[in-house]
Amino acid sequence: MAIIKDYDSYYSKKYYKAQKFPLSHKTHIVNVLENLLIEYSSKDILEVGCGSGTLMRLLKNIKYNVQGIDISPAAAKLSGAQIAPATKIPFKRESFDCVISLSMIEHLYSNEAKQFLHEAFRVLRPGGIIFLSTANFSSPLRYLQGKNWYGYGDKSHVKFYGTTSFKKLLTHNNFLNVRTTFKITTTQLDWPTPDTTPILL
């Protein structure tokens, strides 16, 4: 599989226009996130890898203070976010109650993922939370679909995680009380299978 890391050309304005329903398939994630923000009384939020800004706008509409960063200039322009990599978050220490990153960490190599988590921990206030989602590499769908598994469909994906390896990555990088949840979908085989793993801390 060819790997793409040229975000300027791959994640262009054309790419984002093609995303017709950017959150429609993530209703479960949004519901879990909203409950989590209420549970932890989170107000100040940073989204890392915010894309076109759909989630940022949704959260702003329900009165959260939201900032965003994205490495793609096209995404930053669409969302009003800052252009910055996940490995160098341009905010001061202890600036946020919550860091969110949906379907971003699989775009980072192992050393980059560790840098991102270090940066996320730095900008979180004591007792803050991080909310991540990524394709579940241990999903039965990957075994059933082989090279057609949806996680392989994006050529800028460079690293995949199962639940165990993801928990280990987080706990080895200062995060405690890791919780997981799975979106349950019905496949063409009519089997409910988990395909996405949001991580709650």
C-alpha cells in the first residue's frame, strides 16, 4: 500500500467538499463525547486535526469554547483553525479541559503519536480529558474484508491500533483511567461488529 504524507495536496478543498456527511456516520461518537464533556464539566476544548470544522461548529453552537488546529491549510481555512501539526500544539500549558482528535492518530508514525500525546498532556489542565477515535485494527471486519477494509482506504494512514495496543500507548504516555467504547454497525453480512474505538480518559 502506498503511503501519502503530502497533506497539502491530499487534504485539499476538493477533498473536504467531497465529504458529504462528515459527522453523520459518527453520531455515536458525538453522543459519547457530549456526555463526557458534561460528566467532566469541560468548557475549554481543543480539536486536533479538525478538518473542515464540522465538530468545532457543533460544539460552539452548544456554547463550548473551542479552538482547533490542522496541518492542512485547506482545512484551517474552512474551519477557522490554526495551521499546526499535532506534534507541536501552539497553545500554552494547561489551556484546555479537553483535547479531541477524531480519526487523526492513525496518520501519525509511532514517534509522532507519542509526541502528540505529550503535547496533548501538556496543554490539558489537571483532571482534563482526551477523547480519541481511530479505526479498530482488531475488528473482525478487517479479517473478513482483507485489503478492502475501510481503514486501508485512506493512503495517508500509517499506523493502526487494536484496543490493547491503543490502551498501552496511552497509559505509557501519562494518561490514566482509559475507557473504550465501540460503534456498533450492521454489515452486509448482518453481523454487528465494532469498527471504531473512541478512547475516553
